[in-house]
Amino acid sequence: MLELISITKFFNVTRALDNVSLTVNAGEIVSLLGPSGCGKSTLLAIVAGLETPDVEDPRQGAGEVRWAGENLAGVPAHRRRFGLMFQDYALFPHRDVFDNVAFGLRMHAPRLPGGEIARQVREALALVNLAGFEGRDVNTLSGGEAQRVALARTLAPRPRLLMLDEPLGALDRALREQLLDDLRVLLRAQHVAQMVLYVTHDQQEAFALADRVAVMNAGRIVQAGTPEAVYAHPASRFVAEFLGLKNIVRGQLQRRGAATVVVTEIGEITIEKPDFSAESVEVLLRPDGAVLAQDGVFQIEGRMLDKSFRGSRTVARVQAGAVTLTFDFPASQPLPAVGETLRLRVNPEAVHFIA
């Protein structure tokens, strides 16, 4: 088990990490998800031993990185048996693929026989579907091939913890989608590493790969949970909007007999009794939670501002009063023309309250 306990880090007067605590269990893939500058990469550097936590309160001491209960303070990076793949890959341009992949092995086990190094290099390259690439000049590799070589170099020493820092960030969209599928299979292979810590600012990457997601903002973890739970129940407006869920309006809760009604500026939405005590709330309407009203009973009436074909779905922007909302519809769904009125019903399960 990896435990991060009250990690704080300053760069001059900037608080890069603010009392961060996180646990990663054996067999788990945890994604650190957040915007640029939120502290994700700094946290990886501290876990790797490239940075150290700072002491904010001398009475409490510095935060700790623990592995299986052992405090790793003072353990140098090369003795932690952690693998870190950098965002820019950091391949050595003057070395071929073999020597790039073998570099980590030689650093971690300088007395490893040459034959064993060769075997483990071949094994690592085969894991990333680059068998036979040992003699290739790294300057001739495509972006996807360079990414795989960097990953093979990280995997070759058989790290107990694998850390990936924005590994797909430099690739074009089509290649990213292809490698995302490959990574999903590779990271779940039992012999790759005991656990994985994956940094990204891309929500789809995090959701596709991770068992748990820790959303970061301004040096703090603001929500952690399974991808399904974080998406279904964002803990704050920041988390909702970062996940692309921007249909947020103010509402007042009213009890009308057995029903609970949320009165908003865009209409009234009847829901099941919420687990929420405040009368004034922020209401999130998920973009896939609305359907066209066919029977005259509707909750939202608006004007079609724009609609955009996205393959399997159509994204519609709707003006409802002073609020602009965005909804997803199946691509096969006939929709009103731009400028026309449309009436919508909202699935109660697509309504979420934000504290």
C-alpha cells in the first residue's frame, strides 16, 4: 500500500500542495485528475523522491510518503523501486531503443548480467508491442512509438509502483484513442506493477483507465472516488464544471405533498426527495438526462441556439430564459431547427444537488 500523509509543498511563496493525503491499494489504478498547475506532477515528484515535502508547522513535521508502512523519507529515488514516465518521454537521442530501455535496468541493478538485461529489454518491448525495435534510432520513431519506448523503459526494471505523468498529452487525438485502449489492457496486466498512479488533465482518460479518481484543484484533493461516483455526484461546482457538466442553475426546494419540486429560473423539476437539508441549492442537470417532450408535459421550454453533430450524438445548445444549457441527444433523434422552440423533460436521475 502507498500512503501519502499530509503532503505540503511550497515553491517560493506559492503553495503547490496543501496538506494532501491519499492511499493507493495493491492492484489499484488511481488517477490524479485536474487542470494544469493544480499540483499533480509535483505530487508525483515527491512520491518518486525527486522532491521532498515541506514543513509548514514544526510541531507536526513534514508530510510522509509511506510504502507498506515504511516512511520513505531519506530513501533516494533510485532505491524506491518506483517507475516514473515523464510527459515529454525524455528519451536519449544519442542512444538506440535498446540502450534507452536498458538505461533504467542498469541504474536499478548495475550488476545485472548483460544477457539478463537483454532478456528484460525484449520482454518490456514486447509488452508495449514493439518487439524487434531494439536497434532502431529513437530519432526515427513516430510519436506513438516514442511513447511506447518511454513506457518500456519505465517498465523494464519491474517497478512496484508505476507512475505516468500525462503519457498521452503530446499525441494527436486519433493516436491518443488508440494508445488509450492499449494502456487499459497493459496497466491491468498483473505483472506490470503492484499499483499505478496516473496523472492527466483529460477526464475521459481518467475515467477509462482508473479504478479511483482523485480530482485536484489549487494543490488539494477536492474529491476522490470511483469514476462512476465522481461523475454522478460531483462534490462542488468546480468538480462538475471541470468534468464538463455545466448545466448548473440556482433552485429552491419546495415540498408539495409527497413530491419535492425544485423551482428554478428555467422551470420546475419534480424529483424524488433529496438527501439535502438546505432550501436553496445549486442544481446540476446532466447533459444526457433530457428528452423531447412528446405529450405536452414538459419541465423546460427553450429556443434552439445551435446543434452540432458529433458522430453518435448531437450536442444542442438551448436558451431557457437567461440561461444557456447544453444537452446530448442520440444522432438519430430528429430535433427542432435552430431558432425554433423545444420542450424537454428531465430524468430525475439526471438531477444532482451541489452543496
